[in-house]
Amino acid sequence: MARRDITGAVDFPYLEGFAAGDAGVVEEVLNLFREQAQIWSRMLEPGNPGWRDALHTIKGAARGIGAGALGDVCERAEAEGEGVLPSVHAALDAALLDIAAYQHEQMLKSLKG
């Protein structure tokens, strides 16, 4: 995976700007997001009593890293209910794939430098 695999699900220039260009901060934030996503995914199941709380948390975290579409679908699910959860899963997966591609690209750059 590398830049060519990034779909736009995450606005990395936004995140880099928010972190004032500090690659270490960007890496830490993305790693935290990925770790938390494992927990959120389990909570985003119909019938799980914490799915609304997970949505709200994901919405804020997504917008913080520049994953606008994920934040928007979480907002829609908060308003419309459990029927939107498959779309939330899909948007979360897209963001995670972009993060993996971005981090892979950063790792390759560090090997060259």
C-alpha cells in the first residue's frame, strides 16, 4: 500500500496541518484511531446498548483526523438509527484502509531517508 491506494476517505493534509507538521503526532493519533476502531467496531452492532455512544465518539474522532465522510455517516446514524450501521462500518473500513496506506507510505519514506 502507498499513496496510490489512498482513496480520500481521510484528509491527511488536514491532519498534518492540525498537527503542525509533526509526523510523530500524526503517527500517534492515527495509531490511537486504529486501536480504538477495534473497540468501536464491536460496539456498532444492532442491539448493542452502546452503539449510539460509539457513534458519537467515532464522529468526533473521525472529524479530528479529517475523515469527514465517516463523521457525516455517524451523524446520520445518530439521527436515523441502527439501519445506517452498515454504512458506518463501510466508512470506518474505508478510513482504516486509507490510514494503512498512508502509514505504509510514511514507513517507505523513512527507509529511503
